[in-house]
Amino acid sequence: MTTTTSRLLNLLSLLQTRRDWPGALLAERLEISHRTVRRDVERLREMGYSIQATMGPDGGYRLDAGSELPPLLFDDDQVVAMTIALQAATVTGAGIEEAALRALTTIRQVMPSRLRHRLDAVEFSTVPRTADGPTTQASPDVLIALSAAVRAREVLRFDYPMRRDEHEAEPQAAPTPPRRVEPHALLNSYGRWYLVAWDLDLNDWRIFRADRMAPRSPTGPRFTPRTIPGGDARDYLSARFKGSEQANAWPCTGTVVLHLPATAVLPFAGDGTVEDLGPDRCRYTVGSWSWIALAASLGRFDTPIDVVGPPELRHAFAQLAVRNAQTAQ
């Protein structure tokens, strides 16, 4: 015979799997009487769970949202998924890092050893991108306001002080008029939050950093969503990071033959493609935001390079050679 605690957990688990449970079916699944089902339901209600009695020929029960957060029950896969998500949340820049770390600590303290070992097998660290400077933190209140405007499809007004230089700690002191946009998507990338929106004053798409935004109240009228260039907000943001205005692809892509085996190039190929041409040759196709930048990046392989194309890449190597020669003087 199961204990009362075990029986309550089994009952709660069943109620979480579907919206309505006939009382007779619950009694059959738990191998208990209808009377015991009613008593156990009352116990769960006393613990804070909102369980409604349903009408019908069989009668039954429904687990609804309550006014307070009661103790929760998760299966093994849910616990692992939630813990991994909390690890990622510690570097999102959403202002919830400390709370996420405390929640993660609480879960791990009560986690069975079998789950702790399983989680350790996939434990990871998220490294913020450093190319654009240090990770900055967006206020949770700002993120909530932005997300609400996106969901409600309401015009958003906000202050957005511009910086004289991307690495300066303080924004310009000169006041700027509030921006008016139609917010379409709120995205997180490498520890920073971005809003993809249609700028009503510039009549064009823009990407705004959430840590610089100060939303104003109230929001404006509702709008009809537009089609984001490329059809996907994530692809559009990634494309802009690559220097492309439309497609999620590098604006400059070239092909070279490196005098190295493919196995030596693959670990450093990034999003490029590598074709094996023999023991000491490989074809490498890769992109960048400019031809000069592409030529310079290929120099990191420290090997002779044969340019396959296009001509712009060959010309960029010539320009780079001149600059390097001037630098060496």
C-alpha cells in the first residue's frame, strides 16, 4: 500500500497531465476508493492547489491556476530542462541573474543524485560575445514593457540616448526626442537584448538595444504587423550583425585554396565550408562583412593561399599587402 504522501504526488501528477479527470478514472488509476480520491483532493487544496470539481455524468476534477504558487511537481526531464534553462539565464543580461542562481541552487539541493549526475553530463557555461564590448544588463521592467508592447501590437514610445562612442560608459547629456516604433520582436543574443521594430519617424526597420531604452507610458495605438525583412526576426538580427541589410548571409563571400589539410582547417572554419583536396590542400569558402576583413581573416591560417574567387577578394589581398608594407616601414 502506498503512503499518503506518495499517493498525493501520484494524484497531482495525473491532474497535471490533462485538463479534466473523471473521479472514477482517478480512483481506478490510483487503485483507491472514490472517497479517498475526494479526501486527497481536499488535502491538495489545503496545500494551495486550485482543483475544481467538474460537472457531468461521471463528475471529476480539474487543476486550475490559483492565486498563490503551491509546491510544484516535475518529472525527471522537466527538472533537467529547467536547470539547464536557469544556467543560461544567469548570463542573459535580463537583470535576473542573481534570482536564477538562487533558484538553481535551491533545485540542486533537493535534486536526487541520479538527476544531478545526469545534469552534470550536460553542464555548460554561456560565454557572452566580447567583440561589441562588455555585456550590459537590461532592466526586467524594461523587458516586460517591451514584451507587452510586442504582444499587444501597440506603438511604443521610449527615450533612447545615443553614445558618442560604443565603449563609453555614459550616454550623451543632450536630450533627444522620444522614438516612436512598432515593436515586432524582442530577442536575446550573446547576453544582450534587442528590439526589432519599424521606426515610424525614419520609416524603416531598426534594431534597438534594450539596455538603452526607457519606455514611456502610455503606449500608442494598435498596429498591423509588417513583414520583417527575410521573414524572421532572428535571421534579420543575425544578418545585421553580419553587415547584411536583407538576407542572413555575409555580404562578401570568397573561396580560396589553403595549403593545409582539411583536418587542420576544420576546427577553425566557423560558418565556412571546407572541402578536402588531398593531404596538404583544402578548398575553403567563407564570408565576412567586407573584402578587406575577409582577406585579413584568412591570414590567420599562416599558410600560402590561392584565391579561387571572386576578383574582389584578390583585389582585397593586394590592398592589404600595400597597407601591411606601409605599416612595416
